Amino acid sequence: MTLDVEDLSVSFPAGPVLEGVSLSLARGEIVGLTGSSGAGKSLLAEALAGALPPGAVRTGRIAVDGEPAGPGAVALAPQRLDALDPLAPVGRQIGRFARLCNRRADPSGALASVGLPAGAARLYPHELSGGMARRALLATALATGADWIVADEPTVGLDEEAGGRVLSVLARLAASGRGVIVISHDLVGLARIASRVVILRGGRHVETAPAGAFAQGGTALREAFTRQLWQAQPALARPGGEAAC
Ligand SMILES: Nc1ncnc2c1ncn2[C@@H]1O[C@H](COP(=O)(O)OP(=O)(O)OP(=O)(O)O)[C@@H](O)[C@H]1O
């Protein structure tokens, strides 16, 4: 019961941006995805969801339980807040995604699951704060009922409490048997919630580190680049930072 990405590459006319990336995700598992800026994390997420931008050419295989992943198999909560339709209230957008996947639309339920009030369903994207918009994007992904969820920077712009609630939602999804990929620069947070963390650099896979490898200063991490990323984490500079992982 896995989502398998094998030898995935994405190119634009100007050249390749992802080259030969492979990863796997089991149902019930959270895998983290991190790396340098521009490493190709969002494009990998878009490739998984079948939502690459125009001009992108993908090669490689994305399979669910050994079969090519069909449309709607993977739901994406994108990083870009402008992915919300500026001309439709949030509730209508959630309903649209649910119906696309033949699910009953329950905008209030989807919003409540990410900690937003039912009244947010009537609001247009320009009436939302950045943190509300980020949670609304996650609600649209959850409304699809997909077994595989990719959340691209789901806690950026959220205060600690709201961010913690979003991470709890993702943990509950995994506990209910979904497979979840969380993209974040917050490696401390990823090491806390994910079983493994995939590291990308410049469009290539660097290593897949088990969460336990981040303990004790990251000495068990295989690659120097991953150790550098880990040691540069601002949260580690706080008293007791590593102990929290
Ligand atoms: N539509 C596009 N056309 C051409 N190049 C693109 C396009 N979208 C992304 N890229 C390029 O692909 C590379 C990877 O971009 P991507 O957004 O996936 O990076 P990322 O790892 O998510 O970065 P960040 O951590 O900064 O969000 C970048 O060099 C970017 O310029």
C-alpha cells in the first residue's frame, strides 16, 4: 500500500529542474520533504498532484500500489496563496474540489477540521488573513478525500498554536491511514512529525533520513549537506531545541 515515485524528472524549455528523484510513502506515514530554496520541492508536489505548470515536461513513474497514479489520487495543498480562486467564496471552492472527486461537499466540516469557523465559507480570498488562506487551501485538499495528501509549507504564516493545529490535522490523517507528505524548511518540525525526511538540493535527491538520525546533533545523518541544513535550524538555537525533536 504505497505511493512510489521512481526516477522523476521535470524540465522546462530552459532546462531540467528536477532530475531522477525517487521516494516512497506508505499509507499511515508522514514523510517530510525539505532542501534548499529552488530545489524543486513545489514542482515535485505539483507533479504528484498532476498539476505541473504549462511548459513543464515530466518523465518517470508515479504509482499507487504498483499502478500508475490516476487523476485525483494525490491532493495538494499548494504553497501559493493565489492558488485560491479570487472570484469564489471559500466554501464554494471547497465544494468544487469535493465534487470533482465525487465526494459530498461539506465546507463547514472541512473548515472546522483546520480550525476555521463555518462563517469563513462565505468569505472571498481577499477577505482572509494569510494564515486563514493557508488553512483554506488545506481544507480544499482534505475535501477531496484523497488517500495521499501533499501539504506544501502548510504552517508558514501561522502562529504557533494554529501551526500546531495544522500539524495535528496532518498527523490525524496519517493515523487514519492516509499517506502525507509535508514540505517545509522547518526541519525541526519535520523531524518531530515525520518518520523519514527526504532532502533535495538543486533538483536532485540528497538523502532520505530517518527522523531518528536528527538526534544528537545529526551525527547519524549521511550527507554533509543535510547536517548543514540541520545545524542551521533556528529552533535548535533555542534552549532545549534539540530535546524537543
Ligand atoms: N513555471 C516555471 N517555469 C520555469 N521554471 C520554473 C517554473 N516553476 C518553477 N521553476 C523553477 O524550478 C525550480 C524549482 O522551483 P520550486 O518552486 O519547485 O522550488 P522549491 O524547492 O519549492 O523552492 P522554495 O523552497 O523556495 O519554495 C526553480 O529554479 C524555479 O525557478
